[in-house]
Amino acid sequence: MQTKIEKIDSSSALAIKIIDDYSEDELDFLSFREKLALANISHPEKKREWSTARVAIKDALDSLSVPYPGFFKDEHGKSQSMNGSGYVSLSHTQGYAGAIFHREYPVGMDMDFVREKILRIGKRFLDPDELDFLENDPVHFTLAWSAKESIFKCQGKKGVSFRDNILLEPFEKGSTVIKGKIRGTDYADHHYRVQAQVLGDVILTYTIW
């Protein structure tokens, strides 16, 4: 997978970047608050992931001609724009970082490498009904995990269980749309349509409220 910038529509875009080192000049677009946050990250790989995710959101915003406002994490760990305009979701996996932005609606995005071990931990995050329709295949399981992660990020609140509160409708391994809902919480009765792509060994999912 290479760098990817996709304008979804006139109000939203996503970008994926290969995790890399960036100079101070290349990161000069960051807000003062973000530069302080970056300076406080001591682990080199975490610093690279953080920086690359910000470059990704900058690319997505540029494709929409939206000025970069700076972002911070709220009490639920969800990134928020510093000017209160628009919605963003960030993600990273081995070697890649990405971001999605929408002018008007909450978004959630996730990227995950496909690994065999996900078959062993499926019962931790899957409802029995989901286990019934999923093939015993790491791609199918990773799609389910990633779709739930995107829904979780879109709703943006803590205290939602992947296994108990997020339920996916049956879908095929080759599906490009996965439908799901949150149940049994204050955030129930909202149905999500998650876009899904298999990019080599990486699963990309995202949803727009």
C-alpha cells in the first residue's frame, strides 16, 4: 500500500501515509499546543506515528481546501478541532497512519494489519451471532474488528463494549459496506454504514454519521 488521498465528497476526505520522519519545517503547520504535545512524546516510533497522522489529516484538509485548525483529544480520547469546526478521526497500524475529516458529521476510521492471531481472540470482541456468520478467516475477522473500531470512534464515548454493545449485520468477506448498530447504551438506536477496503495486508474501514 502506498500513500493514498481520497476525496470522498465535497465535505469529506481521507488520507493514508507511510509512517516517516518529518522535519520541523515540514511540521510547521501544527498549532502551538500540538508542537508542545509532540515535544513531550519521548518514544521515537510514537513520535513518528503522531507526526505522520497529523500530516495525513493536513493532506485530507488540503484536498477540501480547509485550513488546518489544530486538534486536541477530549476527555473520551477523541480528537477534536481547536476551532470547533468539522470532525476528524485518526488511526495508525504497522507502517501506516491515516485520517478522515468531515465538515459536518462525526466520523470514525480504523486501519489494521491482518494477522492470524485474531482468530484466537475473536470471542473477546464478537457476539455469538457474529461468530455464526463469520468465516474462520483472519481477513473476515479483521474486517469485523475494524468495522467495530470505526463505529466506536464515530460515536466518540467511552464505556461501549465491542462484544456487548456493537452488533454487525451479516456480511461477506468481500463486502465493501458493513452495517452495524450500537445497542444497550445511551448511544443506541443509531445505525452505521461502514465502508471497507482490503489494501494488501491492511484493512481500512471508515464511517460517517
